[in-house]
Amino acid sequence: MKKDISIYDFSFEDIKKIENVSLIHNEMENGYVNITFYPFLPGIIVSLNDVHTTEMPISDYLYDKDLMIINYCISGRCEFKVSENVYRYVKDNYTSIGSLIVSDRFYYPSNYYLGFEIYIYREMFTDETISTLKQFNIDVDVLGQKYNNKEKLSILETDIHIQRLWMELYNKNNPDKGLIQLNILKILHYLSNSKSIMPANTSYLTRNQAMLAKEVQSILTADISKHISMREISAKLNVSETSLKNYFSAMFGVTVSEYMKSMRLKKSAELLAKTGLPISDIAISCGFSNQGRFAKVFKEYYGMLPLEYRHHCFLQ
């Protein structure tokens, strides 16, 4: 079921009534978000967030109650503020778990994010919920004690076994309610009972460091036909080149050169698909010195030459 309805108009009462897999589509200022809700137990909400925008405000309807949130990132990167002066992130195959209530908004530096979330509302549990969790030896109190550190958030490396459970859920073309619930119960059981989950090696950024990383990104992407060196940016911001590179990598998950290569290729793919501009002009406008170099890099990234990509898009 797909609804063109704002997620911010979707109340907790609506979620409680979900009996089948339900997709909510929401247009944003700079893109869109699809949120798929999966039926589970009263007081426990499961969703798949398919984000195609750079930022998303916090949904008050999900944060007006005492809750615990489990997040698994399939791909992409999500940045958020954990305190006035500290930022954290999750990326591919990271799990975050805790009762931290994120303020303001979520940021998606790559304009893309795909991941699952489990919201656990203790006050909404019914006898069915309590009985089922007990039957599967799942203790939400243990989850709270285990992962609620002083920051109220733990970020973990996701075990390959749990990755498979999430991907089985994600890859089902016609999801069966019973199999969905079984996979989710297995995931909760593992998190509740496993003693071998390793914390992820994530970097902390202060507010000033995060702002500098975003300033670097803004300068680099203002005109992608130009190649601005990190030495120039370092001199302009009066911050060491090494520090800026480290802040950028911590914020965006890739090096400056990897980020700009991806930005240039994605923009060129968009121009190939949506315009009739000559390929040589597209190459120059996206910062490639010549058409031959552009074709080689494009094929390495997309698996086909620019002209083949354009023909493929027009055939869709």
C-alpha cells in the first residue's frame, strides 16, 4: 500500500492499526522519503527508511513517548547531533541502539540513506507483546541496561548473522507477516542475549569541526567544473589541510577525492539522462579534463560508457 501522505501527518494511532506492509511516500524540499512500516507487536514499530534527500526534520509523533530505538544502516550515511557540541553518525552495516532522542534533524551527506528502525514503546505494550517477548527470551530491560551508556547511545559493528536477517526482510518481494515477525524476534533476541557484539570505531566531531567539514563540502561543490585544492581551502579557512581532510572523512565517510569523484559522476549521469547536451560538454561541466578520461572513469563507476548509459535511460 503506497500513500502520498506526509509522514508528519501520520499519527501513532495510524501506526497501531497497521496489519500489512504499508509504504508512506513523502516529498521533501530537496528530494523524497519512502517509509515502509512492517506489522509487528503492539508497542514495537518496525520501519524501513529509504531516504533521497540531504536532511529530514525529526518526527514529533515518534518522539513524544519514552522509547528505545534500534537502527540498522543498509547503505548510505546518517549524521546527527548527540549533544550541543558533539556529532555522531551511522553508515553501512552499523547498528545504533539506545534511548537518545535526537534534536533538530537528521543529515544525509550523500543525499541517500537506506536502513531499518525498530521503535520500542514500553508504555504501549499489551499482554500479547509481553507474552511473546518472554516466550522468545527477549528482555527489553536488558537491552536498556546493555546499550544505554552515558550518551544513551551505542553504535555497533553489525554481526554477519544479523545482517542476513535484515537483508532477508529487505529482499522479500511479497513479505509474509509471520516471517517478518520471526526475523525481527531473532534480531531482538540476538541483541538481548549476545555477549560478543563489538562497538563500532566511529569518530566524534565537535560542532565547530562538523561546520568546517560542511564548509569544505560547500566550497568544493559550488562549481564542480572547477578543481579547488585542499591547500587553497586550508588557507581560506585558516585551518591545517590535514585537519580539514580528517574532519571531512569523519563527516562524510570518504576522502575528499572519493567524494568529489562520486559527485561529478552522479551529476554527469543526471545530465546524460535528462538533457541532450553533448557528452564532451557534460564532461567539462562536471570537472573532467577530456572526454576520453570521462568515459573511462564513468564506465568504471556505472559499468557502461556514457553514450550507452544515455541510451539505456531513454529506453526505460
